[in-house]
Amino acid sequence: MSKRKDNTIRFSFNLRDYPLEAVYGAAYVFIDQAYLFLESNDGKKIKVFLKGKKKLNSNKLKELEGEFLNELLNSTVRIKLAKNNKKIREYVISQALLSAIGEEEVSQDSDKEEIKYEDDPLGIAVPWEEKYGKK
């Protein structure tokens, strides 16, 4: 149930359905469009107050509520997917780090035949006068 008054829409929902971090994520998305106020007395329900930064009519306020609830659902799904894929992400990152360590050891071994700057295989260190002559 929502109420619209004074360029503000008020609605509430149950925190059992949405994690608090999803509420914060959705609220962050709307910071540029509205002033947000979140209120929870018992930790079970949360009240959301969205006050438009610009003057909004009744339809626009209702639309803002719908967009907020859609973003809340989007944030909830992203959080659940992140939790479900946590072990896979950790595995991929650990494999990447292990392979990077292995490559570094190989590159350190190949640096034993180090080329010194005096060798100058590309001819970069040749003075201008030698390369182009004096005019």
C-alpha cells in the first residue's frame, strides 16, 4: 500500500522478502532522482519515503515507486547470484593467481641471460652525431 502526498510517495515491504543490502543498493540507484528516507522500527518491515527532487505528479510518483521496487528485485537477484557463485569466483581467482605466480618464476629464470644497456641490440643509444652526422 502506498500513499502520495507533498511530492512524496510512501510505501513499505517486509524485510523477510528482501535483504537489507538490496534495499540499500536500490536506494543508491535513486539518489539522483529523489530524496530517500528509510525507516524500520521492528527490523521486520521497512518504510520507504521517496521525495522527488523535482515536482512530480501523482502518476510520476507511482512510476517512481514501481521503478524502485523493480530495482529492489534486481539488487536482490544480484546478491543471491553472487552468493551462489562465490565458490566458483574464488576458484577462478585462485587459479589466475597461481598461474601468474608460475609465469613470474619462469620469467625470473629467463632473465639470467640479461641484456645490458651497453649491448644496445636495437641501436637506440647511438648518439645523434654518429647516426646522422654533423651538418
